[in-house]
Amino acid sequence: MRDGLIVADHLSHQFQKRDGRVSALRDISLTVASGEFLAIVGPSGSGKSTLLRLFAGLLQPSEGCILYHGAPLTGTPPDISVVFQKPALLPWRTVADNIALPLQLSGEGSAQQRIAPLIEAVGLHGFGAAMPHELSGGMQQRVSLARALVSQPRLLLMDEPFAALDMMLRGEMNRLLLGLWEETRPTVVFVTHDLHEAVFLADRVIALSPRPGRVLRELAIELPRPRHTIERYGHDVQPYVEQLGALYERLGSREPAS
Amino acid sequence: MFQEQLHPRSHVRATAPTQRKRRVRTDWLTLPIGALALLMLWQLVVMVGDIPAFILPAPRKVAQSFAEMISTGRLWPHVGVTLFETLAGFAIGFAVATVVGYALAKRPHAERAVAPWLVAMQAVPIVALAPLLVSWLGVGLASKIAVSALIVFFPILINTIIGVRSVDQEWHELLSVLHATRWQRFRHLELPAALPVLFGGIKLGITLAVVGAVVGEFIGARTGLGALINIARGGFYDTALLFVALITLALMALALYSAVVLLERLLVRWRR
């Protein structure tokens, strides 16, 4: 278990609020294997986004430590990408220039031969010169996904990237993500409150408790790959979703939407 | 129609970005028409009210005076001096305000410490400081530039702080994950994000800079449009000349403001 890409060892995190400290995560230990697609689910306030920000080096844990490639994590690792819940596109840049941003900042120049195929791959043919405000929410999130993939990351951290999209579009984006993931198979940590999405995408689902977040359950999803061609609401998907749903129901907490 | 309702895929919603509505613009006409109407009203008031020229000269008299000032070349030194003071004052006020504003925006603790001083400074009318500045810096250009710079400082400072603070947290996190250097963060995030707000301050500042220069000239100067107003008032009570100075000032402020709007259109094309 200690030879994963990410090893979280007894992680706790507290936020300093005006009326004292709020505990967001308590005693989280988990391992993310290299090449694994891991989903983290939990109700609002279970600290799942906090966990992702800890992995991204954007926050420092209050207790415990994170190993990345076996070494303690200090700051943001070099070969990762993050997709946020909001597309976070720079409104003064075109679609193509937004996708090129990571390459530009790392001094690789805006390699057109890498950007044009990526625009195609996320289904935005002909929109390279468009400005972000001209796109719908779903299209903006496609751009954000392309931007995360352009640097060919080893680790992709995704923080409820499709939560703001309607159900049908979310299914479409799930398939798109899986199709792209199959090509290079980076390690993915995918945070969501949608149990169905988690089961459909991931090799393994980690269920967090309400605040402060603790690991309630780890569930291996033994569905065949590639999955972007199987039915998202198929018979083999449903039992896993029900198991996770029942878990939260027993807990008496507000069940995350599925 | 039905097809669309059956397949509500939201990404078909956006139309091709190149198609934009073209409309015949008529709003540029409002300024000349308004000016003409004002002139006619002015003429009417002078004629009907039988007002003496030293109170309100007829537009024709002002036009004569204007023509004379231009043909003899006497107007230009005044315009040149006031324009120089305005631009120099604005440049200095802008430079100091943006640097201080950026530093304060990045350090909320420093801003809390400095804020009372800034507000107190702003509470003293800068115009009332003009006599003091003239006696400190002399009747030359320096005192006018100083008044202008001081009056420009505050709006630019506030807009810089608001602009830099307007950057979304997620954008900052994105650039952190991308290992952006401080310069890259400034160049690719903070500067473009702050520009629309900053331009609000620049528009206010450039017109205030003219006011600052003129107020400085009132206190003591031989050339400049403010000085010309003093000359027109003193002794002869040449009200027509006074109007020439006022109209020139208004045109100068308008030209400067238009230049800023043009620059804004060039630099902030992304915001509709």
C-alpha cells in the first residue's frame, strides 16, 4: 500500500474561522495507485474538495503528511493538472489561447500542433478563436478539460468538474472524459457528490463521512474497461450505486444526489 | 424546431462567433446637434434678455475672440502649458497610485494600516492645498503638476486596489498549480483582470488632472488656460475671452477623455 503515486498518511485539516477552528478532514489515510482512476464521494462539507487541494499542494495539512512518488509533498508537484468546478477560463483569451496557457507559462510556447487536435478531441471544432463568454457552460468546461490535458499530466485532479451541468450533459462529459483518459491513462482523483458518476468513472470509490470527513468505505468497482461505450445506467452499474446510497442512508445524513 | 426540443444539448446553443449584428450608428450625431442647440439657446437668451456683453457675450463675440486668439497665435502657449501640466500630473499620480495600489492590494494588513491616512488625505480638499503647494514649489510648472498629481492619486489608487482584488480565487489557484512566477501572475492574470476597473479610475483621473492644473494656475501663473481666465477677469473684464478659455478647457478635457476611451477599446476588447 505504501508504493502508490499518492499516499495520504493520517491527514487532518482544520480551517481557521472567525468563531474558532472548523475541522474539515479527520485522520484520512489512503493510497492512490499509479494509473488508477479514483473517485472521492461525500455530502457537502465532507471536505472532499479540501482533500483535493491538499493533494494539489494548494493547502498544507494541519496534521499528517502526503507522500508523492514516495517523497513528502511540498508545494504543487510539477506534472499535475487540476480541473476546478468553475471552468476558470481567462475571459480575455480565446479558446485556443486558454488551452495554450500551461505551455506558455512553462516556456514551451503555444505549440499549435498540440492544441488543434485537442480542440477536436473535446468536441470544440471551429471554436478555437471564440472567446469564453461566447460559449455555454458545458463548452467552457470542455475547454477547461483540454487545458488540463495539454501538458500531458501524470496526475489529474478534478474537483466536481461537471457538477454545474445538467444530467444529460454530465453523462456526455463522463463519456468524453473516459474516452480521453483511455488514450494516456493518467492517474485521476475525481471528486464528486454524484454517486452514479463516481461508479461509472472510477476503478475505486472512497466514500467520506459528513464533516469532519473520515473514510467511511472503500469500494472497488469491477466493471470492464473501456467503459465509455457501456450503458451509464446499465444493470451492472446500479448495484454499486445502491450500496453507496445505502451507506449514506444508514448514516442518517443527507444522501448525496445520485 | 421540434428536433431542437427533443435534443436539448446545450452546446448547440452558441452561434458561430463571427456573426454579429451590424447597426447603423447614429449616436455620434448627438454631440454636434446638442452643441448647436445650446448655441441657439445662448444667442436667444442674449437677444431677448438684452444682457450686457460683460455678463454674457453673444456667441458671435466669443467666436470672434476665439478666431483672434488663434490667428494671433496667443492661445497656443496657454493650451500647451496646461496640457503639459495635466499630462505630467496625471502620469506622476498614475504611476505612484498604481504601484502603491498594487502593493496594498496584495497586502491587506498594510492596507488596513494605511487606509485611515489615505482617507484623511482625501478628506482635505486637494484644491484647498493648492495655495500651500504654490508657496512651497513656486509659481512655475512644478506646483501645478503637484496639484494635478495629488488629485489624480486617489481615484486611481482605489480602482487599482479594487481591480487587483477582483481576480477570482480559482484563477489564482489555477496559476499556482501551473507554477506561474510572480511576473507571470501579474502579466497574465492580475493586469488583464484589473484593466477594466482601472480604466474607470483613469477616465475619472484624466478629467480631474485638468481641474488640478487649472486650480494651480489660478493661484499664480502667467501662462496656462487657468491663467488666461485670470487675465480675462482682471482689469478689462473681457468675458468673451473668459469663455474662450472655458471652451478650450472643455475641448481639451474631451479630447483627453476620448483618447482614454480609444485606448480602452484597444486594450480591453474582451469585455462587452
